[in-house]
Amino acid sequence: MIGKKFDTINFLGLYLWLGIVAVSLSLFFFRPELFQPERIRTLFSANLGLGLLIYFIISTLRGFTLIPSTPIVLAGVLVFPPGPLFLVNLLAVYSSSAIVYFMARAVRFDSYFHEEYPEQVTRLARLLKRRELPVIAAWGFAPMVPTDMIVYVCSVLRISVVKTLVGVSIGEGVICAIYIFGGYFTLTSVFNYL
């Protein structure tokens, strides 16, 4: 009985996610003017608080897709000032990672990973048992790897949520600081040169 409820929740979540993706792609293809960087920047500069809230929600929900945060952070660099963007990005890392950590077992990723990738889970478990925090932080720092994957694995392996969030925030914090402040400095330099 409980398994059927989880299957129903999983399918509803999948359909909701696919619906959001379909609507977003349709808008992007049929109304591309809505996505012009200058238009978005003007909209968000007039409504910075609302824009950062939308960015926070998108960044938090991104965790369920296993898409790396790099494209969203780089898009944020084009639109928001670096200080508030960095702060909101770190809050989104915490919220996304916490939700993913607690949802991993609820949506039965533990059984999936153990059934589909038993050797990889065993190897990663051995590595994490020796050096949990450095491995989590290094994974969070890797730019093109979804940080939420290590959060799923930490949840499956029952690694402390606090240690998981601290490790992820160290890795993500460093790489996001490089992207945000480095990107802002680069963009400012380029625009001042032109």
C-alpha cells in the first residue's frame, strides 16, 4: 500500500516537472524576446528582491533535476549584483541539498542506487568512510558535476546531514565565489574597455 503511494507521488512529480519543462521550452521558442538578457536584467534591477526570490526558488528546485548549478549561477552573474547573488546562491545550496538529502530515501533512491550501481556505491562508500568532508567538498567544487548527486549518495549511505551540508557548502561556496565575483569582475572590465 505504501509503495503504491510513493509510485503515485513519483509519477505526479515527474509529470509536474515535465509540464514545467514543456511550458518553459515553449515560451523560449515561441516568445524568445522574453528571454533577452537586457530585458531580464531591467526587470530584475527594478525588482531586485523579487528577482532574487525567483532565482532562489529556481536554484532550489534545480536540485531535483541533477542539473549542475553552473549554468544558473552564470546566468545570475549577468543579471544580479555579486554580493546578494552569492548570499542567495549559498542559501539555495543549503535548501536544495537539505531537500534532496531528506527526499532521497522517500523516493527510494537508496534501493535504486544499490540495485543499479552496487560496485560504484561500494567504492564511494569506502572513499567517503575514510574522508567524508574532503570528498563531499571536492565533489561540490567540481564545476560540471551535479552536487546533488553526492547529496543523494550521502543520504543513501546515512552520512550526517550536517556534515553533508557543510561539505557541499564549502565546495559550492568556493566555486560559486569564483564564478560570481570573477564573472562580475570580467564583465565589468570588458564593458569598461568597450
